[in-house]
Amino acid sequence: MSEDNGTTVRVSRPDGLAIGLLRLSPIFLVIGLALLVWNGHFVLGAATAKGTVTDLTETTTRGGQVKFRAKISYDVAGKTYSGHATWAANPSTYEVGEHVQVLYDPDDPSSMMLDTFYEKWAMSLIFIGIGAAFALSGLLRARKTGNQASTAG
């Protein structure tokens, strides 16, 4: 049996921003984890080759900033392949003629990535970080708006 002493319990709901952050966070986390698994699978099955930076390809961002992407040439079984670094930078991270380590798919040697931490893991860690930040921000905001509603009554 319960007694009614005339008090009303107010249940607060998180605001729209908290809900939005909490809905977006799993999307970023899933994308980041998928990239992490895909890159991990590629790295574990990859062969290595010595590559040489043969060119710096100039690209311009939408904001007008000029960046440079390294073009890498490498040999596999007597055949020369080439590919580009994932990331562009200004100033360039590499110099023409510089030697770099390349990871490539033995079944498709034209599929490559540079053997650096940044090239292998940065994109997945960025997505995971954004997803975690959205989740934490959403939870903290939901808690804050819940506390404000319960102290206001």
C-alpha cells in the first residue's frame, strides 16, 4: 500500500542536444571501429616494400589552403607500382627522393598504405574519439539538465 502525501515527483528528460549527441555517438564509434578492424586486417595480411617519394601532388582545400600529398613508387616482383599517402599537409611531410616503408596487399600490390602509425590508425582513432566525446558530452548534459529540473521544483 502506498500513501499519497501530496508531493509530485517530476521526471525530467534530457534536452534535445543531449539526445542528439547520444544518437550520433554510436554512428561515429561504429565507423571508427570498422576502420580500425579493416586497417588491422590489412596490416596483418600486408607485405612490406621499400618505396620512394617520387612527387608531391598539390591539392587545394575548399577553403583555398594548398596541401601536398606524397606520391610513392615501390617495386613488387619486378613490377613498379605507385600510390599516394592518405594525408596531405603543408608543409609536406615528405620530400621527393625520400625512402619510406610501404605496406601492400600481396594479392593486389596496387593496394598500399605507408607504414606509419598516422597512416594506419589516425582516421579510425579520430572517429572513435569523436564518438566517445559525443557520448560523454551527451551523458553529462543529460545529467546536468536532469539535476536542474529536479532542483527547480
